[in-house]
Amino acid sequence: MFLYKYHFCKYSMGGMVNKSLILSIVMLLAAVAPLSAQQSSSGAAAKAVPGAQPSAPQTGRTAPAGPARPGASATGAAPAAPGSGAPSQSSSGGSSRLAADSRPSYTEQVQASEDVSVLVVAGQETTLSGQMAGRILRVRVGLGEAVAAGAPLLEFDCSEQEAQLQAAVAEYRAARETHLTKLRLQALGAAGELEVTVAAAAADKAKSQVDLRESQIAYCRIAAPFAGRVARLRVKPSESVTLGQPLVELVNTDSLKAQMFVPGFLVRTLRPGMFIQVRMEDGRVHRARIVKLNSRVEGVSQQLEVEGLFEGTAVGLLPGMVGTAIFPRSIPGAAIVPKSNPASAPAKK
């Protein structure tokens, strides 16, 4: 378009128009073209919208404002329909009532928590350590073997400790004979009270050394503190160990416990003495009784630690197995929160 107008002006004036004049005309046409395009677009928009008035051409003057329509706002927005605010409030109130109605009761929460994992732990479990440094002379038990209470598990090589005990016994015997001799001399008037007292003190000191050596000899044998089974052996015969080194792990499989972590809101419904069922991975179901509840809920996970005791003979259960807790459908004495019913609520006067 610009090239056409340029050639038209050039050839219509016979080529005698100055080039600077031609460039001025082209720049003027380029400035007027956006204004004409804007006017054409506004006219098309007015035709598309029914009842819309065509926009006045932008000639640099502000068109006088016409009379305002009844009910029209200054910003051109349509006024709100009468009573339009009431439905919004009622809808928000209804949604809050629906949210309150959808809150589950404690019974439903108990039913929803049936996927709580249960860990089988031993009622008695301990790790026995050596109370002396030395060499393991003999291991009397094997892995998984059942042992009775007081049965020997390990023995140390205590040849040095036994020799020290014999020396202490000999010293005690000599100190005792010295004390007895001083008592006879005192009776004959040949020994004073001080000599008898010193001899008695020496005899008591020697006796304490004998007791010390005997207690060290007792450390040479590791005995089972309770009846159970060997869960792990950490040493072998002829192996040297240090003071306090773990030697053997012992568990009691006759009394097994169920350890679980339940949602914190069940603290109002679970009570010690309540019975639950534990379904193991192999499909078998065992009965357990809740015996302990933790005194606090974990702040991060919001879970409560619960400890139960398996009833009867838990055949096929071993510490470390995992199952799923099955809570009763209805819990006696549970504080059931009834659902609110807006229709049955009394109307406020």
C-alpha cells in the first residue's frame, strides 16, 4: 500500500516533486494508518455486540459523556441481581454442614485403622557381655538352641585367676594362724592388745582378697539369666575378647509381645485389657491382649505406641515377624461422636 501511494505521487506530479516532500508524505501516511485500523476494529466490535454504540473517532478530543443508564455503575459493570448475596451465604453454610457431616465417628476411625502393622517381639531379650578380658575356652550352646535358666553358655580360660585365688587363700590361712597365736600369747600375758588387733586386721584383709578372687572366678562362666533360645553367637572357641564385648544374644520365645503404632486419635478408644486379633503373612490369626499404652503421642508422626501380649501358645510365631492388627468393630465404652443432622437440629427463635 505504501509503495503504491509512493509511485502514485511520484508519477502524478510528473517526477518534479522533491524527494524530501515525498518522504514526508510517506511518513504521514504511516502515522495515519494505525488510527484507521483502530477505527475499523472498533466498528467491527460494535456490530458484533448488540446495542453497543460505535466508538467515536480518536481525533484528539474527548467525546462528551452521555446520560448514564439506569442501574449502570460508573465502571460499566452490571449491578448485582436482587438477593444474589443470600444464596452464596447459604451455599457456604451448607458446605460447612456437609464437611461436618462427613467427619467419621470413632467407630469408623477404628474400622479404618485395621491396616496397622504389628511387630512380634520377645517378652524377654538380652545381650550378654563379658565382664572380663580373656580367651574363650569353650562354647556350650549353638544357634537357636533352647537353654534353661542358669545353664552355662560360655567358659573363659581362667588359669591365671585360679592361681591368684590359691595365693589369696594361702595368705588368708597364714594371717588367721597369726591371729590365733597372738590370742594365745595374750592369754599368757606375752602379747599386748595392740598386737592382737593388728593380727586380726591382717586376717580380715586376707579374707577380703579371697572374696575378690572368687568373684573374678565367677566371671569365667557365662550363664543364662532366664530360659529361652540362643538368637546369636558373637564369639568362637579360642577367641580373645575384651571387657564388655557382646558375646551371645538370648531371647525368650515362650512369652511374645505385639508392638504396634496406631493413629493418635485411638487413645480415647483403646484400653489395657482389650483384645485384638493379629493376622500374620501366612494367613493365620492370633489373639492378643493390649497391656500397655505409651504416655504420649509422637509429635511428628502423630502415632501412639501400643504393646500387646499374645494369648495362649503362639505356635509358629518368632520374634521379628510382621502381621496386621484387626481391631473390633465396636468397642465397649468408646466415646462415639454422633454425626450432626441439620434437619433434626431445633430451629433458633
